[in-house]
Amino acid sequence: MHLPGFFRLGWIVQLLVGVALFSVSFLIENLVLKSFFAAPLIALTLAAALELGKAAAIVWHRYLSLSTGGGYPWATRIFSMLFRFGLLGLSVVCSLLYFGVQLDRPNLEAVRATELAAVDKELQERLGRLDAEQKNRAEIDEARRRTQCRPASSSPRARPRAPGAIRTPAARTRAATSGTRRPSRSTACSSP
């Protein structure tokens, strides 16, 4: 067995697994960040920056740990460690938020469907009441119109009047001087 071939194959497999893991992490972070930001481009840019930051932190830490300078200062080590753990923590939080939403989705859909059914039922009841009120008002208006616009001959108080009946002199004078005639009931109550 050739060791250089094995190491080269192992390095390629590790690189492909790393790229796959970074891609999955990028997709999850992008989905979670889209729910926080109104613009999807901001979420995409931030997720890409975080994933590139993780890759840069890994490469930077590996480079500094393999440097021949005999180690690097404590401040740089602490900064590197905090940066790496911060990015790792952010990735874990995004993954947990994503999985939490995915696991709770059936329950949320059931609750949403129940609430929509209740709102729809209330809306149908209100619309039914409004339709009944409108029909009732239309019937009342029609009944009022019929009673107010009844011809004079059908009114029990109306006295039959002979054609050309003599009016009182005051009534004749008013009609002659006013220049306008009072409309008859039939024209005032005509239907539209």
C-alpha cells in the first residue's frame, strides 16, 4: 500500500466532506437568517460571510498552530479561539432554530387550520346576519312605500270627488297665484 496515495485520497475525502458540511451549514443559516431579515440578499450575504469566516478561522488556526515561530501570543490564541467558538455557536443556534421550526411545523399547521376555520365560520355568520338585515330592511322599505303611495281611491279616508268639483275660493286663489301645483300622490311615489 502506498502511503502517499492514501494520504492524498484521505485529504480529498476530508476536503469534500468539509465542503459538503459547509454547504449544508450555509443553507441552514441562510434559511434561518431569511426569517429575521426582510431582504433575502442580506441574509444570503451574511450567511456566506459567516461560512467564509468559519473556513478562514479554521485555516488561520491551522496555519498559526503549524508555524515555526514556536507558538503565538496568548492574545492571538484567545481571539482565535473566541472567534472560532462564536462562529460554531452561531451555526449551532441557526441549526437548532431550523430544526425546531421543522419539528413544530405539523403542530403549527394544525393550529393555523383550526384558527382559519373559526375565523371563516365567524365571517359566514356575520355575512348571513348582514344579508338577513338587508332583506328585512328591503321588505320594510317596500311595505312603507306601498302604504304611503297607495292611490287615493284605496285610502279609507279618501272621499270620492266628482270631476270638476268646486274648490273653496281660497284654494282656487292659492293655486292661481302660486304658479306651482302640488304634485299628486301618484307622481310623488312613483317607483324608480
